[in-house]
Amino acid sequence: MRLRKLALERFGHFTDQEFDFGEKGDSPDFHIIYGLNEAGKTTTMEAALRLFYGFPPRDSYDFKHQRKNLQVSGQLEIDHTLTTHFTRLSTRNGSLRDQNNTALPETALATHLAGLSLDDYRQLLCLDDDTIERGGEEIVKANGDIGRLLFSAAAGVAGLSLALNEVRETADQIWRKRASKTQMAELKRELSAIEKTIREQDVSASKWHSLKKQYADAQLAENQARATHENYREAALIIAAKIRALPKLKQIDDLISRTADYSDYPTQLDFDPEDLVAMQSDENLLKADLQRLSSEIESAQLKLNSIDREPELAALSDKLGDLDDLRARDMTAGKDIERRRREMQNHHSAMERAARDLGVTDQTDLQSLVLSSTEIQRVDANREALRLAEHELDSENREVTELRERFEKAGRNAEKAANESPDSLGFSHILERFDADRLAPVFVKVQQELYSAGRTASKALSALSIGSIQFETIPTVETSAIQAQIWADTYSEINQRITQEKNELANHSEDVSTRQAQIKMLASDRKLISDNEALILREERDQFWQVHRTTLSDQTAQVFENSMSKLDAATESRLLRASDLGQLRQTDLSLTEAQTRADHALARLATLNHEKTAIESEVNSAASAAGLPVPQAPAVWLEWIQHHEKAAEAAHEVAELQRQHQHDINQAEKLHRELCNRLNLESPDFETAITHARKQARSETEAISFAKAANNSLKEIAANLASRQQKQQKAEAAKQKARETWQIVLSELFGDIDIQEALLISIDPLRSLREHNDNYERTKQRVSAMEADRAQFLQEVSRLCESHGLALEGSASDTYSMLGKLSNDAQAKEAEVSSLKKTIEAAKTDQLLKTKELENITHKVQSIGSIFPNGAAVDTLDALRKTAKDSQRVISEHNTRAELELELITELGVENISKARETLADATAAQLKAKAETSKLDVTEAEKQLTQATEARVLAGENLSRVTGDSELGVLIERKTTIELQLEQAALEYLELDLGHTMANEAIQRYQDTHRSGMMAATEKCFATLTQGAYPQLKTEPDASNEVLLAVDKNGATKRAAEMSKGTRFQLYLALRAAAHEQMVTQGTSLPFFCDDIFETFDEDRTRAACQVMEQIGSRGQAIYLTHHRHVVDIAQQVCATSPKIHELQ
């Protein structure tokens, strides 16, 4: 599907703005919508989406037009064969319309959107600067994972990695193997502590269970009271509904009574009564038209009978037309014949002047000098041949003279070069033997590389110095960089953990002090009896009981009674202070836990300090072995190890360079020695020796080359001189032959007339003679033709006058004009007759049509009236209108009755109107009002009972909540149950997240396996285009359980996607999206692809490449780019094979 046209009738700041994208041809379907900032580019893209998916409930583009008036429309090409017009209105229902404004179902358009929702379309087929930015970040967050990159690009999900990472993090926060701070781990610890407390708890819970039962009974009583209240309230509502229903039932009966006489009238009208008004108006107009037409026919007939016709004179126009051409020639001849005669005389005089220019006498016959065009060309050709032969001879004479001078000079140069040429090429042979052109730059480059590598090695060795300790050679160390990194990382981690443990220890110590203070404060209250004190009282009671059982005396009984009273008082006090006892127990338990955590923190701190000391010892031992002072921090030791590796690499680089270029170095030294032996210089260096040797070699080569060139030049000039002398002789012979031919031609054409010298100067007089002679003859023929035309015209005009009994008037032309006027007058009368006949015929035809229309109105009135019963007044339009109004009233009252019956049935909750009548059969307004008052009293009493039950339930709940000490076991059990449910919920949530994460990764892997090759190939091709060949290849390599994407530059070096520059990542994401679009088109989904100024951060070269990619997208489907940058438009027009279509916003 593609956009053929898009119209923004009322949207944003646009009114009747239209974009015509034209038909899809063979060229790429690439369009650019250009406009300044705020011109409405994004508005245009949003308008297309509104057309596809409709307007949202609240639209930010209603700032000019009201939301209810927003409208966009367009023509869509479906499958390249069908063009369909759609209009989208801002309404809740029926917002999609066709070109006839008929409402269409949403499926009429949704079928062609490939099942994509609005969000899907935005993600897959709408690119903007923000999407490109998030896509570049996705490349970094995916760490080059090829599966995630392909899947996120194909699905348009720029935050895929972030979403998957958030799911994994959330799942890990719930549960992670061997983790101690996850949600499930904390719940397990709390559950374990509660179970331990439950096992240790020995306080009775019988009272708590009793109060619990009272609370449950109060809840049941409250529910029963609420049910009774609802029943009374429902009865009151039914009575109120009957009270409202009685008036409506009376209305229904009144309507039935009023419409009883119209029972046989139609229940609906198949016509609009207002149409009868128009029919009556049409009937009156037709009657008036018929009367008017009768008058017009009568008037035209009278006028027709009064016309005096002359058909013979009217027919004369054809004969005059036949003479029109002859008349024109007569008029032309009358004006032109004298001028033509003067022209004949002028041409003859010109011929005489041309003859005088040739030097002939006045007695010479001019016709003897007139030649044909062919003869003149012959004379001119022979004249030119003679002049060319003379010119060639002069040229050859000059060439021979110049060559003789050059031959003498070349001889002198050859003799001089032979005397100055050396016998051998010593320096040239040496340089060639050592291949100095290759060896010299290589040797210089090697010296530079050795110098640079040596400086690098020296700096790297200096970097190993610490304080006064310096190294002349690289020291040997046994610690690897990996081990040093492990020590540094472990040491840093231990320091962080030590800091963390110290903070935790301080927190735990503070917690211990706080708990101790709370216990001390609670214990200072003498009225609070602790568990130990209660245990002592119970033991005393048991002892006194044993004594009393033994003695059974009054004294022991009194002592036992006193101990029982103390224990009962203590028990009662503990019940009253159960909350404080519970707080004391909880605080004591918290103190124990805090002290335990503090002890554990101390133990962990000691372990960490031991591990820290062990690492310091290993680092110092390694540093001392390398000759460094101790102690050394692990981070400093790691830095020194890294410098050591760099120094070793630099030293290896120097040795490797020396080894690789040793042959070239030896050759350069040999060449240097040999050149120094030949050059007259004092200890020259290699470059100086090479430079002077090359100068000497060039001098030797130039001298020998000069001698060879001088000899070759002498031979070449000698050969050219001999050749020119031969040409000179041929030119002399050619000149003589051309002279003889020239004289023969003149003798043949002119005989004894001597005009040779004049013709050598110019043959223009001959051409002038020929031209004027031709003009003279043509003018003479034209004068003869004019005289014949004038005589023939006079003869024809005389014959016409004679045939119609008319006399000549003046000249033949004047008589012709007189005849034309008579003929025109007769023709005007004939035209008027024809017009009147047509008018009469048209009026009669119109009269028949009007009569037929009047009959049709009569038939239509009869047809409409047939739907009414016999006896209804329908004979005339006025009567039919009155009957129709009565019928409308009856239909309206029927509808009102139906609405009232529906309301009555709904209020009473019955099935039909008969049931409603049965329900209200014995009811009167007075009875219902009395029942309503009674029902109101019942509801009030029920509300009172409900209030009392609610108060009793609240009181029981408060009593239960106050018994916290003895109910602690129940509370703990409830808390245990709650934690178990929370554990179950956490486990389910973890399984859901973990399973979802696993399934998402498997889906990504399946997508990668299915589309990897196609997507990779398309991405590689597009990325190479975007980077202009900087990255011609993409490949993957294994990384743990994933595959990562690598870009290969033109030098063969690889780079991870996350390591690219920000702009290059943007290009890679654009390439991925373009490849995903290609896959979508391949699978049969072709929809408009929108890009909103995504080249914002691209430089000119990247923009050029991106425009070519947009053209490629346009070759597969429709690509629409929106921009406010003029240079993007210019670049696209330059680089695209077919210039994109530009749509400018004003």
C-alpha cells in the first residue's frame, strides 16, 4: 500500500493542504517534504497516521480547528492496481468514510496495514532523531549482541536491551543463588525467626481465642442486620417504582385512545412529507411553463409567415466564393503590376553594370556572358585550383630554404656533442646495481623507525624508575599483569568491604546500646512484672503448696493463700500490662539479634584485615624481588607492572625492527662506502652521498642522451630536406598544369572575349549576371500572369451579372462587391427562417416534456395516496399533505407509547407490558403512598439495628486488639502464614520473570537463526553505502554464549559496534532499520516509510550516503523524508540516480 495523495483539510495549522505523490512508476518512490521550522513537516506525518488509525480522544493538533472539525483524507494505492479514497473524521463512530461520505468499517483500511497497530507502525516505519539516538544507545547496551541488534531493529524496539536487563535485575532482586539480600532471602530469615519464637512461646492463648470468637459472632450479626436492611430497602424501591409507573400507564392509555381511529394508517412513511411541498411547487411551475410555450409558438409562427424570401440571390454566394481567389489576384495585380515592370528594368541595368566590371565593351551581348550555375562552379573550381597550386609552390620553396638552414645547424650541434660525451656511466651503474631508488627511502624510513622505537623504549624504561632507583636494563619480574590486576582489584574490594563492615559494626553497636536503654527503661517500672519475677512467684506458690499438703495447718493454708493472691495479682497485672511485656520481650530479642550481628561483623572485619595483610605481603615480596623499595601498594605495583610490560614491548619492537631490516641496512652501508670512494667529498653521510651521486648520474646520462639526440636530429633533417625537394618539383609541375587548364576553360565558355585577368581577381560579376538574369525572367513571367488574371476576372463577373439581369457597376471589383451584398441580405432572411423553425420545434418538444412531467406528478400523487386507507383525503396534493401530517402525528404518538412502555417495563422489572398491567392492576396511588410510609419506617428500624450490630462488631474488634500479650502466639502464627504467602507470591513472580526473560532470549535466538543471513547481508550492503566504503564488511564472532557484531574497515581491522563513534553507530542503526524494512517488503508488507529529519547530526558526506539509502528504500516501497534543511534537498537531487520528488511547504 502507498499514498497516492494526502489532504489535510483541517489539521494542525493547515487548511486544504494537499500533497500529490503521483503514480508509482519504474523509478524509486522517494519523496522529500521540505519546509522551514514550524512549517508543518511532523504535522504531515501525523496526519498520515491519523488517516490510517483515526484521531485520539485528545489531539494536540486542534489548536486552529476545533477537534470535532478535524479532517484528513487521501488516495491509497492497494496492490498497485486499485486506488481507493478514504476520509477520516474526528468522530467516535463512523470516522472512516469513502468518497461518497458513506461510513466504512475500520477493516476497510486496517486490512491493508498488515495487522500493525499505531504503536507498531510508529516503531517500525517512522524514524525521527530521537529514535536514531535511542537506537545508537541500544547498540552500546546490547554489547554488540547480534541477536538483540537484529531483533530490536526488526521490531523497532530501541530499548530492548534496557528492558531485558531490567527484567533480569528485577528477577535477581527477588531471588539469586547464594545471595543473602534478596527479597526471598529476607522473607526466609524472618520466617525462621518467627518459627523459633513460636516454639519458645509459652503464654496461654485461650483468652485471645475467646475474644476472637466474640468478634466472629459480632461480624455474623452485623451481616444478618445488613441483609435485613437491604431487603426492606429493596421493598421500598419497588413501591417507589410502582408510584412512578401509574402516571406513565395513564399516558399510555390516553395515547391508545387518541390513535384508535387511525389503526389502519401506516406505521411508517416511505416518503418525506416535505417532498409534497416541492411537488406542488413543481406542478405550478409546469403549468406556467406550458402556457408560456404556447404563446412562444404562436408568436414565432406569425413572424415566420411575414418574411419575403429570395433563394436565388442566397445561392449566389457559392459562385462568388468560387471567384474569391481570382478577385484577390485581380486586386493584387492592380496594385503590383507597375512595380514589377520597374523591377524588370532594374535587373537589366544591373546586368549591364556587371558586364562593365568584367571589362567588356557595351556592344557585347549580355546573354553571351550569362553562365549556368554549373558553369560558374567550373570556372570557380579551376580558378581556385590555379591559386592553390601557386600557394603550394610558394610554401614548398619556403620549407626547403628553412630545412637547409636547420641541416647546417644540426651538423654543428652533432659535432659539439660528440666532443663532450663521456666514455662510461659509473655512478648510474652503481645506483642501478644497489637499486638506490628503492633502498634509499627504505633505509631512511628504517632509521626513523629505529630512532622512534629507541626513544619509546628509553621512555618506557625511565617510567620504571621509583625514587632514586633507576634501571639501565629491563628487570626480570615473576608476577604477571593479570596477577597484579587480581591483587589490585581484590585489595580495592577488601578495602571497600572493610569500610562497609565498619559502618555496619557501628550501626549494630548503636542498635545494641539503644535496645539496652529501652530494656532498662521498661525494667525500671516497678508495676511491670517480668517473666523472671512471674516464674519466681509461681515457684514460691508451688513450694508453699507442697508444705501445706504436708502439714494441712491454718498457718500453711494462710501462707499458701497469700502466695496464690500474689500470683493472681501478678497474673492480672501482667494481663493488664501485656502490651508492655510484649514490647520488653521483643526488645530483648532485638538486643540479642543486634549483639549477634555486631559479633559477626567483628569476625568478618578480622577476616578481611587478614586477607588484606596477605595481599600486601605478596605484593611487597614481588616488588622486593624486582628491586623496588617496599612497602608498595597493590595499585602502585599494578601500574609499575603495566609500565614494565610496555618497556618490554618497546625493547622487543627495537630488536624486531633491527632483525626485519638488517639486509637493507647492510646494503645501504655497502652503497655508502662505494660512493664515498668515488665522490670528491669529505666524509659525506648517506643522504648527502646519494644526492651527489644522483646529480653525477644525471649529468652523465644527459650528456650521452644529448649526443644521441643530435645525431638523430641531423639524420631526420637530412631525410626531410630530400623529401621536401621532391615535393617542390611536384608543386612546380602542378602549377603549370593548372594554368593551362584555366585558359582552356575560359576559351570554351567565352570564346574570344578576354576577361581572364578580371576573373582571377573575382568571379562575383559572373554570379551577379546570373542572378539578375534569373530575376529578370521571373519578373517578366509574373507580369504576364497578372495581365491574364485581370482579363479573366472581368469576364467572369460580367457573366454573373448577365445571368441575374444586373448591370456592371464601375470596375469588376466594385461589381463583385455589389453582388456579394445582395447575396448576404438574402442569406440573412434564410437564416432567420431556419432559426424560427428551430425555435418552434424546440418549444413543441419542451411542451411535450412538460406535459409528461405533469402527468408523472399526478401518477406519483396517486401512488403515495395508495398507502392510506380508503376514505382518507388523498385526491389532491393539498389533501395529501394534510393526511400525511395526520399520519406523522399518529406515528409519533405510537413511538412515544413504545418508549413509555419500555420505561414502564424497565422500572417494574417485568417481561412485557401485559405483566406490567398485572403488577399495577389493583394498585392505587393512595395505597402505594401508605405502603411507602410503612416501608420507610421498616428501613429506619433496620438501619438502627444495623448500626447497633456494627457498633458491637467494632467493640469486639477493639477488645481483641487490646489483648496483645496473650495473643502474641496467634499474631505470630498469622504473620507466619502471611510470610509463607509472600514467599509463594515472590516465587511465582520470580518464575514468571525468569521464564519470560528466557523465552525472550529464545525468541531473539530464533529470529537470529531465521533472519540472520538475509538481515546481515542487507545491513552490510547498506552500512557500506552509508560509510562510503569505510566499513565494507560486517561479521560476527563468538563471545561466551552469544555472537557479537564486528565491523571490518577497508584496511581489514575489526571494531566492535559499541566501540564506534556516535555518528557511525547512528549509521549502523539506520542500516539495521533499512535491512529490517527490506525483510518486511520481502515478506509482502509494503507501507509508506517516514523519516523526520534523521540526518540532523550527519555531516555532508554521511548525508549524501544516507540520501542514497533512502532512494534504495524508495525502490522497494514508498519513502517520505521530512526536513527543514535546504542542503539535504540539494544533496538528494545531486546524488540520487533519479531525482526525488520535492514537496515544498509555504
